[in-house]
Amino acid sequence: MVFSSHLFVFYFLPLSLLFYYAAPKAWRIGVLALSGYVFYGWWNPWFCLLMLVSTAIDYGGGLMVSGPGATPQRRKVGLILSVTSNLLILGFFKYCGFAVGAAGAVAQGLGIAAPEAPEWVTRIVLPVGISFYTFQSMSYCIDLYRGHARRAPTFLHFAAYVSLYPQLVAGPIVRYETVAGQLVERPHTAAGFVYGMTRFGVGFAKKILLANPMGPVADAAFGAHPDVLSAPAAWLGLVAYALQIYFDFSAYSDMAIGLGRMFGFTFDENFASPYRAASITEFWRRWHISLSTFLRDYLYIPLGGNRRGAGRTYVNLMTVMVLGGLWHGAGWTFVAWGALHGGMLALERLLGRATPGFRLPRPLAVGLTFLVVLAGWVFFRSETFGVAACYFRALAGGSGTAETAGLLCAEMATPYTLVMLAVGLGIVFFVPNSQSLLRVLTPGKVVAAMAVFLLAVALMFTQGFNPFLYFQF
């Protein structure tokens, strides 16, 4: 189930809260774990088995890393077991088909007859949220090995951490070290619950009122034939997609943070008005913060970071961002998206204070950065390089016949669409983000949040388009 559904809002959430607060204190960790498995198993009960296997492997690896009498050799074996198992699980379900296809393309390029992909490869189903919970589960053993966290007191506590449903399938990525203490003891206050309810309401409204209306516009543009996609329609669809993916993902993070607070947890923020960044470097300090810091701490720094000379730093930046692109999806366009951002990060580091972010007035630097981000979204949204090339050509005015292009543009640029587009742009560039707005909670803010939440609930029943984009990653 998804957060923006009547099943979750009217049934699952109230029941999970009721059982949680009605349970004795010692039982609440079990209620959290059970509710997480019910929530996750709603898509496919078999997904729960996979998550349980991953949880058991990492808990066992943690015992090897930090259990009584753990020798250096045993600690390394436990760490390798955890990391290797998680990467194999993720690799099989997410990248098996991609790897088979890539191998076939290489063989064809070398003039070798490549066998057809086995039929079972095409039947692999990607478990929802596997990229998120495998990263979280894997971080447990890594943090234990580094001495950054204490071992989970019981398997149940660790299982509750992995299956914590507020952020299970789309983040933010919560590292074990940040919630280890909260799993054992956390505050339950009326003020915290009201904040969580308010934050959830704001996120729910962002999803229904802002993200969902942009989806059909973006789909129409990216799904259009090159002959009917004019430059205005292409730009309209691209900006709509940029707003959709931001409001969709930041809304999920808002709801996850709010739900966590209802259960007494405090999660780290995941977004900080990223489209107001004046450089790509700043953008990645504001966009999907939990992923960027995860990649920094568990990949960039272990690779050497910026400690081994300028050349190695640029290679590390590119490596991290390319792998970050692949983390989002098994496709060459995701690799291109990551390479674009990695190349920009390396270029900005090379230029230093000569970058536009320092030399231009901030509004111009923000606008230039936004254009680079938009270019990246073309790769991110396109299924193939051919689709991306056609879209770039349309953006430059090289596609679309006058009559058909005008019809598509008129269909997309309805008064409602244009109003919502203007509202969305105004919010991302000029309105404080959710955490800033709700930093000081007042009765007026609570009432306003509940009002837009109720409006969103009413409109939810009229919308046929209601996916969470990051569920597919």
C-alpha cells in the first residue's frame, strides 16, 4: 500500500497506532516489527521472506563483528558476509536483466553470437524498496565494524529497524547508528505526536495537490512522438517532471518523518529546497541528503575521498555518482545521469571559486544550476538514449510539425496545468520548505496543515494518477 491511499489513511495507520499505544511498553518494538512486515507484505507476501533473510544475515554478521570474543579475522568475515550478501541480493533482483543485456550488447559488438536471455530473467520481479532497506541493513555491520554503533540488543530490535514502515520503501535512508538509542528508548509526547501529524498532513497535501497534477503532463511530453513534440511542450513537460519528482519524493520524506515522530522516532531531514542551489555541489547537499551522505561516508571516503590528489578526487567523484545513478535504476540513461552530475561536481571542484556559483549573482547561478538539473532529468526520465536525444532535440526546437505540435501543447497547457505549474515553481523557489515552516509549531499552522490535508484527502478520490516515483528505484 502507499501512504496516499484510503487504505493507509483510514485503516492501516489508525490501527497500527492503536495497537502500538495500547501495547505494553515492552511489546511495542514487536508491534513495530509486525506492522512493518504487514505493510511491506501488502504488495507481495514473498517480499517479506526476502527482507527477513537479509535481516537475519546482517544480524548474524553483526554478531560476528561485535559479539563476545570477536577476533579481527572473524570481524572481517562478518563484514564481508554482510556487504557481499546485500550486494548479491540487490544485484540479482535489480541488475540481473541489465547485466545480461549489457553482456549481449558487448558480444554483438565483438561479432560474437550472443545467446538469448533465459526466460527466468524476464520474470524477475523487483521487490519494492529493496534499494533502501538493503543499504540500511548493510550499514549496520559497517557501523559496528567501524565502532560507530552498538550491537542491537535483540534480533527483534534489529528486525524492527529494517522493517520500520514509515521509511521502509522510499527513505529517507536511516542508518542504524542514528536510531540505535531510539529503538530502545524514545519519547512519546503530545507535542511530538502533533508535530508528526502536521508534518504528515503537509507531505500528503504536497503529494496529492502538487506532485500528482504534474505527472500526466510529464508523461504526455516524454511519451509523445518526436513529430508532435514542440519546444514549448517539451519545456513544459520537463519542468513538470522536475516539479513532480521533487514534490513526490519530498512529500514521501515529509510523511515518513511525520509518521516516525508519531511513533517517537526522529529521522534526519532529506531535502532542503534543492532547486535553490547555486551549484551542483550545493544541489547535492540539499537533494536526497540521506543518499548523498550515505554515498559519501560508505563509498567516497573509503575510496580515498580528496586525500589522494586532485586526479584521484575527480575519479572518486565520477565513480560515486555513476554508481549513484545505477542505484536509482538498471539502465544506461541512469548511468548518464550520474555521469553528468559527477562531471559537474568534478568541474566545480576544479574551478573552485571561479565557478558561476561564486562569480554570478545568486539568482543567475541558481537559474543556471536549475538548467543543468533539468538536463539531467531528461536522462533520468528517458528509457533509452534515443528517447533522450529526441527530447533534447525538441527542447532546442528541432522537432514537431506546426499543426500536431500545437495540438499537443494545447492539450498539455490547460489553465489548471499552468496555474499548478506556477504555484509549484513559486513554492520551490520562494516558499520555505516543510522543516523550516514547521520548525516552530503554532495552532494556526496545525489548523492550516489539517485543512490542506483534508482537501487532499477529498481530491485523492478523484485522481486516477497516484504513484510514488521512488518506489521503482
